[in-house]
Amino acid sequence: MILRELSEAIGLSGAEDAVRALIVGHICDYVDDMQVDSMGNLLAVRRGTGQSSLRIMAAAHMDEVGMIVMGIDGDGFIRFDQIGGLDDRILPGMRVLVGKDHIPGVVSWKPIHLGTDENTVSKKRLRIDIGATSKASAEAAVKPGDHIAFDSPFVELGPTVRGKAFDDRAGCASLIALIQGERFPFDLIVAFTTQEEVGTRGAQIAAQRFGPDAAFVLETTACHDLPQDPNEPDQTTITRLGGGPAITVMDRSMVSDPRLVRHLTRVAEAEGIPHQFRSPLHAGGTDAGIIHRTGKGVPSVVIANPCRYIHGPNSIMSLADFENQSRLARAGLMALTDSVLRR
């Protein structure tokens, strides 16, 4: 399964090489042009049938969140900081892979047997233990600047899957499926972008390069559909696992183009594709946040897979939602015409 390959590959922001190499192997026989730009974006063009002069961009980001080595203590424990958005509360006891040799390690934690009255967790007080017995032995294995990834095998759980980096390797897998399928009426400009998790940096360069007429961004979004705590805010607007891909109405980085939201909604209803809507209350942003402000402006919309425990080592995603993301993206693109974008 391509999703397994992409999930288990390691590619933190700014070092997406292994992920990019995997994707190249899956799309090289299906695209008419392919290149890697100065930011590390993988850019490709799949020529259309010539029925439309539109130039449409489809994007998904290759990078994942993780950590970076900041230094080594005298006893051989590794100090670290985050790359992308991480919640310190999930770190204690986490298994990780450090550096280019993927050295196994564990984030330190204080056993319950020793007692604790600490109510908060801070990464500044945590260390990574790779089993080194001295600073010298640790320095022989890792260096400041080395990346630290989650050690999280991909697991199939029947109708769902568990793994790391579904944000946004699931979007990358859906984008690969678009490329490998039937050609569209227009040229499809494909961007597998870098450094989304640290500021949507790659997408900005990709969009500037091509100046598309519209953009579809394939993403992953948070869901929290667990039994509701009466002390928590109303969760009725939270995306739910198994409810279908989420069409983004608004997030902190953009308001999706209403014409494209209406278009995708009509297509989903006509094709019987399960779907839901990403709430404006959700935090976070996507590559669409920078793409839509590029050049003279690019009408943009996001189709996202709902995912539990996003930005963690063990996210859970519905295979049906994943498959329906591809279905909705393909149907929406196939039905896209000049009239949809006309004001």
C-alpha cells in the first residue's frame, strides 16, 4: 500500500528527500514534465485532453512534524526542540529515531514509582535517551541539527489505519492517485510541496512559478470525535472519522473560494460521495493559505482527510475517508469549467 510507504518514510520540514524519491517512483511514468525546484518541491505537469484552457494546480505537502537535536548533555542525553507544531504533553515516553542512521531512542519521563507533583510537561525539561553512557559516545552517534522522527510503524486496523505523518502523506497518496488516473480536460499542475509545517514555504514558490487559475489542496485535518466531556466546548462542528472528506469553508489562513466550495458540494451530492465541512473554529492553516494570495490571486479550496491525534506518533484515519478524498478531488476536477470560476 502506497500510504504505508509514505507514512513510514521520514521527511521532516526541509529534509523531504526520502519522501520525494518515493513519489517520483510512483508518478514518473504518468507525467509529461517533472522537476525539483530550489526549495525541494516536486513539480510536475500532466497534460490534459485539450478540451479546456484552464491551468489547475493540485497540491499536497511532503513534510512532517518532528524534532531537532539542539545539544548533548554531559551524561549523553540529547536536548531537542520541535520542528512544526507539537504538543509537549505527548512527548514523555515516546519512541523516536534520531539522525540519518535512524538511531532508536526514547523521550525521558519520570516513572510513577518515584512520585511527582508536576502538573505540566515542558520539552525544555525533557531529554532523549539513545542508551549512550557519556557525552562522547552520544556525540559519536548524533550531531546538533540532526532530525528526530517518530518511531511509528504503519498498522492496518480493519476500516482504519494507524501511523505517523498522515498529515500530509495521505494527501500525497491521493494526489498520486489523481496523476495515475484518467487525464483531465485541462493541464494539471502538480505540486508536492516542502516546509508546510513551518510556514507553507514551498507552496509559495510553487504557486509563484505556475500562476494557476485555481488550486485544489489535498490535506489532513484534525478531528476529535471521542465521547464528549461535559466540560469541553460544543463539538458538533468537529469533523468526524468516517464522515467523509472535509471541504474547508474557512481556517485561520484563508476563506476558501465560495465558488469552489459550492462546486465541490454539488459534485459530492451528485456523485453520492460522503463529505463534511471543516469548521471555521478549527485552528491551523494549509498551503492554500499562501497559494490563494500568490500573484493576482488564486481561487483555492481544501479537501481534507479527518484524522484523530494529528501531529502525533499514532494518528488514526479512516480508509473510506481516504478513498473518498481521491474520489471527490477527481470528480470535482473533472467537472471544473470556466463557468464555475466566472464572477
